[in-house]
Amino acid sequence: MRECPRYDRAISVAKPERESMERYHLSTSPLAGYAIVHFGNDWRAENRTSSHHISGELAKQLPVLYVSTPGFRPPRAMTRDFKRIFNKLREAPRLPEQVGDRMWTMTMPQLPFSGTPGVAGFNRFAGRTLLLRAIRHLGLQKLISIFFVPHPGRFARTLGEDLSVYYCIDDYAQWPGADKAAVERYDLELTAKSDVVFFCSKKLLKERSSIRQDLIYSPHGVDTAMFGQAMDASVPVAQQLHGINAPLIGFFGSVGSQLDIELIAQTARDRPGWQFVLLGMISTDIAMLRSLPNVMLPGPVPYHTLPSWARAFDVCIAPYVQNQQMLNANPLKIREYLATGRPVVAIWLPETEQFADVVRLVRQRDEFAGAIEAALAEGIEANQARRLAAVRDSTWEARGECVYRTLEDALRKKLERAR
């Protein structure tokens, strides 16, 4: 295992020097003239993941075609699922949409129920046809493919790219509703055939090290500047939280199967004097929460407004379930919470252990309420500097710099071997 190195100058230099460094990269790097075809989750998704942040950092230096890739679980009999399928199929034939100076997005066409005869073949043919059309339309010549999700890995090495990269940010085979055998096969194949492979989770990386030894550990980053606004007195508190005098216990992210809904409900019942606020898209059964008067469920909010909500939080919580999916995960929320300066209480997972000195980690569910109580008693300002210091060097800019330099090295070596 290699660890993605930190490039301190990427997070400490002044803007003019940074711009000069970018010009230096473009003029002397082996990546000069290359473009990225980046396969990630939905570009418009409410939650911003490593896929969104890393693509944005790479687009500061290289053209990026971001390919929004539909999920891999079969649709359920829900209006929301079928509406999303319809919208994605409607968007797929469109030419790429420009969303930044060097970034465009397109949607991967994908019919559901891939086990149906002919559907998988259609998805491969239509996907590659529209990808090649988009690449020609944008005039992209020399290509690097990057896969943040495994199921479009069938396109790796089929687009004429000189380098193929797998950046694994989750154990997708463990997602609820996923075809575990198929997704695991995609993951293993992409791990084996990619030129460069990053993993966000050390536990997952260790499991995959039997396939190859040159895997790179690259944990999530965090937008420290944006989330740090939660400590700025000039930033207004979200209007929905005005007038609440009770201690505010907050969560933001996806309200889904990764959360221990029963634990949240039990804690809310046991502590009726606390107000719980769970921000994010709801994708699991939360009936037991809706009946509780001290639980707010505002739904998804724009990403850039999260600091205005966190400003009102007295404690941030990460009440994860300890299943296989989460034990292999590296929760991005922990870093975002720490960057707000707020006290954090989280269920223990292997990747949270590194923050044990700044996060109250709970191994037993019956200790959760007590840990929140202790954090409330300690207050926001206690140990705030230590929390901020824990993520100060973990910016997305530093993570992007690491990926860029790793791609430089890999491409240089591959081109030298081809001579």
C-alpha cells in the first residue's frame, strides 16, 4: 500500500503563486494536452462526494468530461425511481453541457433491469456510442479515463485512452438493493485492469491487496473554507432554526440505510428536551422519526447553505450502522463536521479511529446519548482548535494535487515503457 502524499504547497501558497504553478504544470507536465473522461455519480446529486470534488480540482488544470452514471440497483416501485429513470434517459442523447471553464457533463444512458435479455448489450452499445460522440464533439484528443463507480468499468480501455484509473470511494456491492455478485465483479475487474487504483478506505484496500500491491490510499478531503463559515458570526443561521432554544443535535447528508434510524428515534425519545435536525434526501423508512415532536426533517438543502445550518448545531452526530458497507466506508461527514468546529459524536468505524482524539467515538449504542450529553456539557469552544487542526491539511485542493501528480508519474512511466 502506498499513501497519497500531501503537497503542502497546494494548500498554503498565495493565489498568484498558485496560478504560476498551474501554468508550470500545463507547460511542462506529461499531462499537457490530455483530457479526463470522468465517470461518477449524478452530477446534480444533493450530496457532493469525492467524485464531484476531485473532478472539480482536476478541471482547474485539464478539460474534464463528467459522465453522470445511473445507479446499479434495480428500480423499486416508487414514483421517484421511475421519474429519475425517465429524466436520465431523456438527458442521455443530449450533447455535453458546459458547467465550468474546463468542465462538461453528460448522462450515461442506461436501461434498468440489466438482467433482461438484450438490455445489457444495449446499454454497452448506446453508452459507448454517445461517449465517443461527446468526445468528438468536444474535440478531445488524448484521454485519461477515471472511474469513481465500478459498473461503467466495461468502458475502460475502450475509448482510446492512454491511462485508466479506478478511484474507489465505497464498497458498492454492499449497498442495499445492489446486485452484490455483479457489482463485486465490476469492482474486482476494474481494480485488476486499471493503471492506477485509489482507495478511500484502508480496510477495503487491504481486502483488495490480494489482487495487486500498488494500491494507493487516498482518504476524503473537505472544503475547510466553506464549512469554516459555521464559525463566522456574520453568517446567518438558517431561518428554519430561528427561535429554537433547545440544544440542537444536527446531522447532514443522506438520510438512508447507512443511518441507525432506531438509535436516533430512541435517543430523541429519551431526551425530549433536545432538538434533532436531520438534513438530506430521505431514502429509507423513517416512520418512527416522523411522529417525534423533537425531530426536524427539512429534506435536502443546497450544499453551500450547510454552514448556515451547522452554525446553530451544538453537536454534530454520525449515528451509523455497523454493517459491512459502513465498516468498509470512510465517512466524509466526519471531516466536514470537524471543519465546522462543532463537537462531533459518531458511532465507531475503522476509518473514524484516526479522529479518536477529537471525536467522541461510541462503540456501544447505549452510550450514544451519554456521549452527546458530555459534548453539550463541554461546549463548542472547548477543543475547537484541535478539531480544526485535525482537518486543516485535508483540503480538496491537496487531494486533487495528489491525484494530478500521481497521474503524471503513471503516464510518464507508461509512455517511457512504450518507447
